[in-house]
Amino acid sequence: MTHVSVKNGNVDGALRIFKQKFAKSGVPSEIKKRKHYDKPGVKRRNEKKENIKNSRRNRKDRD
């Protein structure tokens, strides 16, 4: 459970810190991933596409 304390009545700052911690914890991406079921073949295909995209991006960054 993510815990953030409010200091000096600064709720906006505490909310910003909470959002950052929440995003870093990986919960939003897990929720997005589990919204619907993907067949194993579709999952493999999507992972392969992501890996190709990432390798191209990494290759472009090195050059």
C-alpha cells in the first residue's frame, strides 16, 4: 500500500507524490494488461512486435 503524508496542508503536492509512487509501483500497467484475456499466441505475437520495436529504437539510439 502506498503511503504519502501531507505536510503543511499541501494536498496538491502530496497528490502529485502519490501519483508518482503509484505509477512506479506498476499497478496501472497491470490493470491495463488484465482488462481482457489474450490467447497465448496473440500474447507471443504482441511481445515479438514490442521486442522488434524496442530493438529498432535501441539501434537508432546507438547510431
